[in-house]
Amino acid sequence: MVHLIRNAVDHGIETSEDRIAAGKKAEGLVILNAFNQGDKLIIEIRDDGKGLDTQKILAKARSIGLVSATANPSIHEIYQLIFASGFSTKEAVTSLSGRGVGMDVVKTHIEQVKGTIDIQSEVGKGTTFRIILPLSMALIDGMIVCAGGQRYVIPITAVIESLQPREENLDFVTGRGYYLNLRGKTLPVYRLTEMFKNSEGPELTQSIAIIGQTAHGESFALIVEDIIGQQQIVVKSLGPELQNVAGLTGAAILGDGRAALILDIAELVQGAVRSNPSAVRRLAS
């Protein structure tokens, strides 16, 4: 993080004179932003500087043999050149950043924790470094739910709302299952207990519906037996036997000492869709 912020200040932000000449405020701006997105932790370092000079980067890369004279790399590939060991377009070492030392280290450390780093830049407008890390590196706000006698954690960011279904808002379609009518929308209903093959669970009208959305923006209702509460959760990595199970993003120790799985409810529903042709029709209807 320190390397990226220093890089933004030293390489990205122009001098006061250049900024004023470009119609900007004399003071530069560097913004650090972090948020959860699905099962990922996103960290952004954004500056309002001059942006990356792709021609200068490419010329430097060719001069030191990183790119051949005949190669025609994409913009994304040119951006990634700044992470090469020792690479820098800076002519002089400064107190903030020196000759590329650090940017290769940044990428190496991110990849060691199974993360990625992406760059977006616009000449004259600034540059954004976007780090994407697994949620297992994060502290999240979680909703603790009960289903089939087990406790699970759903990240608050994945929950649109929760409610208790009423009989008049439920429809059953033979061969497809239940649907929840919610403010003019028809949402397919999925039971968390059935997904984990624990049990059938109580009547829908005695349960709680967690409303969520798939990555494609399709809404659904996930049925749980009860909501226990909310708390901040330290996400722990899953063991090897669970790492490839769709819909599981981590594990947690709850306040009462119990262990619970952390769910990606959108991925759980998509998994149900992939394994059950009738679920495809339900989600698309």
C-alpha cells in the first residue's frame, strides 16, 4: 500500500504549476477506497494526476529489452510493464520512490495471497490501481442465520432485504416449485436446507426469506429458519476439502464459540441452477 501511494504521488501527481496550467487545482488528490464486492475485497488507490504515459512506458520497455521492437502490446499489457523488476520511467531517484523498486514487490505480494492488481488510467485525468483480494483476507459484517440446525454467515453486502413470507404472496408451480411475489416481481424460492441436504425445514410462512441477486442481476429468495443476529466476522480460510465447494467463501468462529460457514448466496443459487435444469427455468421466468 505504501509503495502504491508513494508511486501515485511521485509519478502521478503533477507540479502545482503544471496542474494550474491544465486547469486543475494546485493540490493533487490521492484517494484510498476499500469495500467488499461479492466474495472479494477491493482496494483502490486513485489519483487525479496526469495518467500513465503509455508511449513513454513502451519506449522504456523496448530500450531495456522487455518488449521487442516489432511487438504491439495492448494498453493493459503496457500498464503491466510497470510491475517488471527494476522498471521505471523516472530519470532521477527521489525520496518518495526510486527506480522501480517496490512495484514488482507489490504485485508479488498480492499474487502470494491469490489476489490480482489491475490498472485504469486516463491521460490528464489520473490513474486507479485496483487490488482484488479473496474475502478470506477480510473482516466483514455478517448476518448469522440458522437452517437445518446449522448456523451460517451471509455477508450483509449480499442481502437486499429480509422478510417473513405471507401465504398470499406465495405461488406454487408444478415442476418448478415456489415463487414469492414481492412488489410486482416474481422471485424463485430456494431453501438453504435443501441446498445442503440437511432437511426440508419448516413451512415457508414460518421461515425468513433473504432476498439477494445473482451476478446477472436476477433476484431470488433464499429461505432460512431464523436470523440469529449480526456481527463483525473475521473470515478464516477453508480447509482443502471445502475450498472448491461452490457457494462457500470461508469460515468463522462466532461470538458464542460456534463455527459457521460463510456463504456466497448468489453462487449457491447459480450452483443450484447449473445442477438442476428446472432451476434454470425458474430463475429465468
